[in-house]
Amino acid sequence: MKVYDNLFGELRHEEYWPPFQGPQVWSHLATKRSESGRPKLSRIRTEMNIREERQLRKCSYCRTEEHTRIHCPNNPGLR
């Protein structure tokens, strides 16, 4: 668009840039975002978040604690 023609000049090669006269800032590695994979949880855990007992999983089909629905011998849809 002609509106922006005069606002941005041509960016010259890095060799022509004047030397930088400011402080160098380095990032903190602990706060660096990982490049791939699932994001890590950064929530602060409190006493309210801790479970006291681990409940056993029950089968949602027959309600027994021996297995889950995927391995249920009583589920006719999985035979």
C-alpha cells in the first residue's frame, strides 16, 4: 500500500550497523520456554491440592475395582 511506502526504509546489511552501546541482557534459562512437547505445569501447589489417598479405578461398565472398561470381560461391545 502506498500509505506505508515512506515509513519504513530499506534495512541495510548488519556490517553497516553502528556498534551497540548498551547493556547486554541474557535470558534466564529456567524461564525459557521449551521448544517442543507439552507445556510444563507452573502452578504453585498447596496443601489443598495434595490427595491423601489414591482411589482405585473402577470399571465404568460393571463397577468392580479389578479392571477398567477397556479390559472388562462383561462388556459385549469389546468382544
